[in-house]
Amino acid sequence: MIFSRRIFLTVIIGLGCLLLNGCVPSASSNAEENETHFLKGKARVSGLDYRGAIESFEEALVVNPRSAAAHFELGILFAEKEPDPAAAIYHYQKYLQYRPGAENAEVIQQHIFRLKQELAKALLPLPATPGVQREFEQLAEENRRLRDELERLKGFLAARGLSLTNPSGTGEAEPRQASAAITSPVGRQTTQASTGTTPRTESTRTHKVQSGESPASICRKYSVRLDAFMAANPGLNPTKMKVGQLVNVPGQ
């Protein structure tokens, strides 16, 4: 009798060890894999009907939201057959949540890491390396500094009634100053002086003063107004013109 009890206890202890070590499938695991929709999903996978299999496994989750087996099958399908990295990550993580001691937990973690990398590449085409990240931060800082300088410049100009588009504050664009070479009738060239002379237009000519000529006679010769002639020759003393002196004759 005592011997029979020892044998019975030994068998019970052995079965307990097998259950603790995961060698014997748990009742919940068998129930999940024997569920009608789960079995239908497995059959559709065998028939290469991956979309139909996904629908069946999702229906299995409606029946049992904590079905680790259904989450595992969906993780595989979304990772390999119907690519959707985000969905695959979700179902793999649910699988690990409901089976924290799964023998393939480390492999599933590696799959999750790979899927996260794929998802990151899809969202950010550039490689997320530390060097690239530093460059982004430097560009952002430079952009911020330039904006601050621009705002300070705007404030400086606004305090003086000026603006970036019109720094002079006159409401008019500054005339462009350009030196123009003018050829005289005898082939000589003169250039506009840079000390306050009136800019010559393309029709401005030069005239060499002859004996007995006056501003009025020169104007009659070229049919120009006297005031325009004097404006084209600032500083000219009409009573002290010399023979051979060059004067400007404006266009008509």
C-alpha cells in the first residue's frame, strides 16, 4: 500500500514538472488553437488565401480577444504575407503579452525590432544616424538664429521709419549710378565724373565751344532748351566759356 502511494506521488510530481517546464501544452493554448475561426484561418493559410486567413484570425479574436495563438498568426501574416509593419508589431506584442514565457519570445522580439526599422524607413527616408541627427539640430539652430537676426533688423528699421524693402525711407527706388563713356565729334572720349555731375542719358552729346559761341547760340544750333542745357552743365559760367571747352548738349 505504501509502495502504491509512492508511485502515485512520483507520477503527480513528474506531471507537475512537465507542466512547469512547458513540455505539455496548456489547456488555454489548446482551446485557442481548436477554436472554429482559428482552424478556418489555418486552413486558408494552407490554401494560400492570406486575406481570408487574416479575416478568420480576426474573427477568432472577436470570440477571444486574449487569444495569443490568433495574435501570433496575424503577426506572421502582416509581417510576411500581407505587409503591414505596424499591424505586425501590434499582434506580436499582444502575443508576448498573453504568453510572456513563450519559448520563441526572443525570436519574436527580434522580428519586432526589424519591423520597427522598416516602419522608420517608410516614415523617414533618411538614415536616422547620430551624425544626421546632429546636422538636423545644427540646421535648426542656424535657422532659429537667422530668424532672430531678421526680427532684430526689422525692429531696428521700424524704429527709424524704414523697412527692408525700402531702407532709404523715401518711397522711391534709388537711381542707379553708372559711368557712361561719351565719344566726342573728334573721336575723344570723356567719362562722367564721380563728383556730383548730372548723369548723361544715351542721347546726350558733347560740343566743343567755338569762337563767339554762347549757351544760347549752342542751344539754337541743337534745338534744345536753354534751361535743359544749363542743367546738363552744372557749374558752367555762361560768360566765361573758353574756345575748345567741351560742354554737354542734352537730347531734344
